[in-house]
Amino acid sequence: MTTGSIAPKKERKSRRNKPVDENAPLLPKRQEDVGFDEFDGASFPGAVFNLSTTIVGAGIMALPATMKVLGLVLGVALIIFMAFLTEASIEMLLRFSRAGKTASYGGLMGDAFGKTGRVMLQVAVLVNNIGVLIVYMIIIGDVLSGTSSSGAHHAGVLEGWFGEHWWNARTFVLLVTTLFVFFPLASFKRIDSLSFTSALSVALAVVFLVITVGITIVKLVNGSIAMPRLMPNVTDMTSFWKLFTTVPVLVTAYICHYNVHSIDNELEDSTQIKPVVRTALALCSTVYIMTSIFGFLLFGDATLDDVLANFDTDLRIPYSSLLNDAVRVSYAAHLMLVFPIVFFPLRLNLDGLLFPSARPFHQANTRFALVTIVLISLIFLGANFIPSIWDAFQFTGATAAVCLGFIFPASITLRDRHNIATKRDKILCIFMIVLAVFSNAVAIYSDAYALIKKNPSPRE
């Protein structure tokens, strides 16, 4: 069953004469709430860019490190597999939303599981999106101010250009970025207002990819790149369990479910949501695969958790320093423009959790400003105290992200309040839940075991 055929076309074809509540994308109080009367609907390209920007965030920087663990063959296969699984879970969400006449993920969870379901969804979005945005800030700090890993210091762009000063230290740089980039971009109340910055962010991601591919090809031609490992190197049980630590990273890389309804609600022609999802997933999967392959080819077993940190050394090709800076600056700028897209549903969900009966955001400027300030301040503090993006990915990917992407959609389908789930749907949902719970439980165990082994008890 296609997502476009679920609701009658007369009701779903166009939104020109059906204003949508500005709060409706995630936390609608009533279907008839009025939003922006002058808004005629988002375009197909704008929707694709917004969804693609939601998907391609910080997760891409950790994908080359997953290739180091999985090998190229298994790594690429899992990226493709996760794309198909993500498309299936989004299709379920949209289909059951049409059947239940709900306009948000939270409303859909409420329709299936009541108030408890809605609250679980809101908490999951809060945990996931706060974790993801902290990762964005960590990477921006790594790029601009540098980072240390395994006893080695990797200089940031500003440190390389001007040397070490108080004004290019990590905390000060993140503070300036927060005040002059994140706060202005987070001030928009409608997600379609970000379509231009989303398009620019996708272009910057492509710039990063093109430069990385070009560097790798030059090094392949001059013979300075060794043959990469195609399969994982499993020598004992510890290395076997470590394979599962890549699952939260892959899950986080595709999480966009919390913004699908927002984008669907603002589409001029809502029957286009299925091709929007497929186009965005195809575009992002291509970028992911190419980044993973060429990033791992370029740095091999020296690939860091945040591959951008690798671009601080001599690449042994002409204009090495210039290319290093171009790669890092382009992707740091990309993440700055992605920030508001992920922040948008985070703010709406927190507002809905704390003020479930309050009037919509566009009618309450003071509450809008306070929620924005509190959230961005919390993210800023997290980025200054969490040392590694891998740590953040392991936590959010193994908990909230896997719930948003797979466990919640599968549970809604198995609940099947509207009797529209097929036998194939239910089999797929059981598979998704079992895979999600098992793989992420093993990932958490493996990380905990590695941490304990790294920091043994003083008695030992």
C-alpha cells in the first residue's frame, strides 16, 4: 500500500485552503487549529532538502570509523540495509497516520497507546535530538579549535591559522557560534523557512564529499594508499562483540522520523511525501556510501571516530593544507545549518511535554524564546563536557534513536488499531524489534565492557 493512496485525495491533495497549526507537525491539539494563513505550501525540492538535511548530520563523520570496524563490504551492505529498513518504518508511520487522521508522530503514538505513548515519544525525541545536537557542537569545536585523541593533539582550523589564543579556545568559539549562528537560525517558527539553508547545507556536504573523493583518487593514482580491509577482523569474542557497537551509529545516521510529519504537513501536495522520502534516502545513502569508502580508503586503520579530525596532517599531495581546511570548514558550516532543522522538533516536543494545554508557539513569543534559550544552553554545556562523538552516538543511538526509528513504528503497526496491517508488516515489525533490541543491548554491553577493561578496579 502506498502512502499517497491512504487518505482521500480530496482531503489530502492540497493545503492551500487548509491552514495548518504551527504546532501541529509534532504536537497537534486539534486538527482544525489555525496556523499561517499566508503559507501556500512547501515545494517538493524544499521538502527533499529539509528531510535530507535532517538525515545527513553528524552521523556521516563517524561512518568511516564504522568501516574500520566492519570492513568495506559488510559496512556498505549495512548502510544500504538500514536505508531500506528506514524507508519501511517511515511508510508505516505515514500509513497509520492517514488511517488515524493524526498529523504528528506524537499524535500517532497517542492514537495507538494513549497519553503514555505520546509522552514516551516526546521523551525519546528529547534524548535523541539533544544528543545529536551535542554531537554537532562537539564536531564544530573539534574542527575550529582542535581535539586530542589517544595522547595526540589534532589542531583546529583557527589554531592552525592563528596559533593558540584565548579567543580561539574551544569554549569561546562554541559560545560565539551559539550566540551568532544557532540562536538566529533557531528563531524561525516554521520549518519551511529553513529550506534555503537546508539546500545550502546539502551543497556544503557535497563539497566535503567531492574534495574527499578527489584527494583519495589522487593518492590512489600515486600509489600511496594501501588496499583497505574488506571484511571485519574478528580474532576473539571481544572483537566480535565490538562489531555491534557500530549499530547505534548506523541507526543514528538515518533517524529523521521526528521531522517527516512536519514536512508532510507543510507540503503543497501531500501525496508527494512518499517520493520525497525515497529521494532523500537515496541521496543520503549515496553520500554515506561514498564518504565511508573514500574516508576509510584515505586514512585506513588510523581513521578517528570523527574523521574530520584526521584532516589536520600532511596528505602528501599538492595544496594539502588548503584542501584540509576546505574539507573541515565546509562540513563545520554544514552542521551549523543542520542545527535548526534538528532543533525544530526538539523545541516543539519539550514545549508539548511541559505545556500540553498552552496556546501554540506562534501566539506565545515569550514561551518560545524561553524554551529556545534553555535548550540551546543545555546543548552548549553538554558539548563542553562530553569528550567524544562516539560516546554520544553510543548512548543516543542505542536508546532513543532506535526507539524513534524502529521500535515505535513497529509497535504502532503491531498494535494495529485500525486493522490495516498485513501479515508481511507484522513479520517485518517483529524482525525490526528483535534486531533493534538485541544489537543495541550487545552494543551497550560491549561499550561497558571496554570501559571497565580500560579503567580497571584499583584492587586488580
